[in-house]
Amino acid sequence: MLKGILTIVLLIIANCFMVVAWYGHLKLGIDNWLPSWGLVGIIVISWLIALPEYFAQVPANRIGFQETGGPFSLMQLKVIQEVISLAVFVIFSTFIFKTGALKWQHFCALICLVLAVFFVFKD
């Protein structure tokens, strides 16, 4: 059980870094920091932000994968990662980008994600 919890915590940390690396430049004005670098500068900064993501993502996969002693199959591990990724993105977009209130279709999508997790864990 501890490996499962550690896997999930590491995946949350990894996805926080990835969301900032992928979308942070759209809100945080990174292009103003290095205006002469343009898109290349944004890419370099995003890579630097994403680097710590690998220090959490790779161990999470190794700790969580059944064939390396973890509790999750490859399919389960991927579905967990995707659900965490979408949850982190929703929080980021709602509070950082202030995209507005969640709507009914967002909750329907959440139900679909919960169902995806249910079915991938079902024997």
C-alpha cells in the first residue's frame, strides 16, 4: 500500500511541474523575461521547469509498476497518471488562469474519468 501511495504522490508532483512547463508561459509572462529569445527562450525555460518532473515521474513509474515490485499494471499506472494530469490541469486552469466556474460538462467528464479508473481496475 505504501508503494501505491508513494507512486500517486510522485505523480502529483510530476504533473504539477509539467502543467507549469507546458502552460505556465501562457500566463506567467515568460516571454517578457527573454524577449530576444522568442519561442526558443520559452522552450528552454519550459525544459528547465520540466526537468524536475522526470525526477518524480520516472521513480513513480518504477515504484508503481508490478514488474518492478509495485502494485499497478502498466495500464492502471497510465490511467492513474492521466487522471492526475487532468485533475492538476483543472486546478491550474481554474485558479491560475481563472477560466471561470466549472460547468456541468466538466463534471460529466469527471464522471467518465472515474469510470475509466473503475474499469481499468476491474478484473
